[in-house]
Amino acid sequence: MMKLMTHRGPDAEGMFVCPDGNGVLGHRRLSIMDPEGGNQPIYTEDLSKAIIANGEIYNFPRLKAALEDDHRLITGSDTEAIVHLYEEDGSDVVKKLDGMFTFAIADGPDFMVARDPIGIKSLYYGRNHGEFMFASELKALAPYCEEIEEFAPGTLYHSREGFKTFYEVPDIMPEDRKVDEFINEIRETLEASVVKRLMSDVPVGAFLSGGLDSSLICAIARKHLPELHTFSVGIEGSRDLEAARIVSKHLDTIHHEYILTERELREKLPEIIYYLESFDQDLVRSAFPCYFTSRLAAEHVKVILTGEGADELFAGYTYYKGITDETILHNELRRSVSSLHNINLQRVDRMTMAHSIEGRVPFLDLRMIELGQRIPARHKLVGEPPVEKWILRKAFEDLLPQEIIWRDKEQFDEGSGSVDLLSDSLKSLITEDEAEGYRSRWPDMGLRSAEECHYHRLFMEAFEKPGPVLANVARWADRPEEIYCK
């Protein structure tokens, strides 16, 4: 299992075998905090408890200061704070953590595993002859488990307490306040969110597509870093590359770009689908530029900031414009945020980890999510035709060039030009007649196009036992029909 996830942690590996025979913990490490001394598993002072973890705890400095009175911390790793908090609070430890994480703790005969509130870091579980097994990726479980389930975001499991939900995206009624008050709060909250995600003992960079979301993250990060590496990919002459150059020049970043070619897209498609663990057409399309940007970034940094979450918080997608009822739109935005864990966040996690870098998502800070729920939908889509993410644009109007702040929304795959490249390439790989025959073999899959049929075919070839992986493929296009009722 650990070998199948070497890409997630190439820097070190560790294993803990419970002395009473109750289980085994295995860890592959990507060294971010305390690269020299933070290898896992990490133990409590009396060696009675062991922890393995993936992710980042952003309030670690404050937690560490509070723990040092009663505990002897032997590393500079944020993971160590979790196991000491568990000593004090048991499964309630999750209530004190601000970050993205999955972790597992062995505590004598007891065992605990947890996943962060939004599901930024991935986690799955299954059973093999009655034994509980878990892993960060499906490919590590599929050889051993006939059935695999996603470990829900904001959920913990304790061997004595069972499954418990500790977080759900808040269902908050929008507040009737002045727009300027919301604008000030957006500025303060997003800046704080970006700053806490700069915590690292290794270099931090940022994806830069030239769109609003990534450009805002870069602009805020650049204010707090002496230098910032930014990364962009696209076909020759693509809109993303041109816009990213404008932003990079404006912010004075160290900019890197990579030109996509049809040949390389075709060559890397099987690998992308293997790491992505999905055949969903929209997800695969957006994974292309993410894969190549991650590969480029890995040459220079180990931590990357991305703009995921802004579209779901501030109504960035085109289909939101067709929802004319404000209450329905508000509810659909909440649903969108709640479902990110197995679509866009899955893509970011898998494509960054495929190249052994860590992706961080400032827009999905819990304070940002709560703020997004409090802002009325009428401030997110404004004008005729509606301008998406209007209030987010207004909040940072002075931070970026006007052509970037008011740039039309484009999907990552559209702006980079990879979707056009893909369309041309796939016509020679599968015909409509072939796709029709392929669909008949998989009638329950809802394959939407010849393109998706080809992705599904590669997906089935990628895994020796594809069934358990197949059962966990989420569909980006699955949205409740009732949102279109008005």
C-alpha cells in the first residue's frame, strides 16, 4: 500500500506495528514542516500513542505554545501537536485544529482516524476479511478491498465511539448589511487566510492562470513574501498565458510557464487518469492543466497556493446565472461547497501529489466559507447580463489591473486552451460509432460523449481491480434538478 503511494511522500517512510497486534500504521512523507526531524510516525512521550498524518495544521504555532507547559515536544512538526492534544481531549482534538488534514492515531487497543472539515485531504476506507483498512488514495486499497467508501469530510471514527460528524458547511441565512461592510470583511478574511497558508519550512509558490481567483491569491501572498514563484500553462497564445504574464509583471513574481502540446496531452492522458482516479469528463479536462502546472511547480517549490473554492462561494460558474431565485441560488452555492471534496478538491489533491507537492486552498478557510454564506446572493451576481463574483471583484479592485479584475470567467481547461487541443486529439482516438458501442457495454455509467467513453476505457485499463475505484467516481455534472425550477 505504501509503495502505491510513494508519489504522495517521496522524502521518507515509516511504520508502526501495534505491539498487541491490533494493527499497523504506514506513512509516506512529503517534508514540509521540520524536514529533518519530523518523520512519522510520531509518538507521545511515553510511547503509548502513535500518529500518522497528511496535511497542514495552520494554528500549530499557537497550539505548540499552549502545549509546551505540559508536554515535551521533540519535533517542529505540526503533526506532533495533534497527538498531544489527543492525549488531553480524546476525539475532541478535531475541534481545536485549523487546517487541512487526515490523521490516524493508535492508542493501545483503541484507534482513531479523522478527515478535515471540507475534505481537502483525501481519505478512503474498506474492509479485508473483517479488518478495517484506510488510505489516502483508492489505488492503495483496491487490490485488497472488494468495497471501498469515501471517508466523509468533517468526520472522525473512533474504535470506541464509532463514526461522528464534527463539521458541516454552515446553513446560515444571508445578512442584510451594507455592501461596503461585506467588502471590508472579504478583504480582511481572505488576507488572513492566505497569510496562515504561507506557514512552511520549504519554498511556497502559487498557480497563476491569470483568472481572478488565482491572481488574487498571488497578489495577497506577494505582499507578505520577499519573492514569489508563479506557474502557468497553456497552448501557444492562450488567454491564460497572456493574462498570467500581465499579473506576474504587475506583482513582480518569478514567473514560469509551460507550453502544452497535443502530443504530450495524448501521451500523459493514461497517467493523468490513473492519478486522478476518475473518468468524469469535466474533471479530466480540468486535470490536464493542473497536472502540467504541478509538474512545472515541482521543479521549484514544495507548497503551492491555488484558487479553488471562489467559484462556489461567490457564484462563478455560468450555470449559476440561470438560477433567478435568490434563495435557491444561496442553497445551491452551499451544496456546491459541500460537494467539492470529490470533484475539484480531488483533482487538486491528486494532481499536486502526483508530483509530490502540497496544494493549499485559501478560499476554503472555514471563516471564508462562513462569510460566503452570510453574503446575499444578489451581491455575487450583479448586473445584466450578470457579472459573476461581483463583490469579490469589488473587494480587490485596487489590487490588480482592471483587465484582470473584470476578466470574464473561464474554466481552467478553457483558458489554457487544453480543451480545444483535447477535442482535436480525441477525434482520432475514438469515433462516435465506437463510442456508441462502448456505451452499450456500460449502460449504468451515463457516459456523456465519445470523449468520456475514451476516458472510461483508459480508467478501466489503469487499475488491476477497477471495480472498487469505479464505485467512488463522482460526477461533476450531477446537480439537483430542483435548482432549475425557477
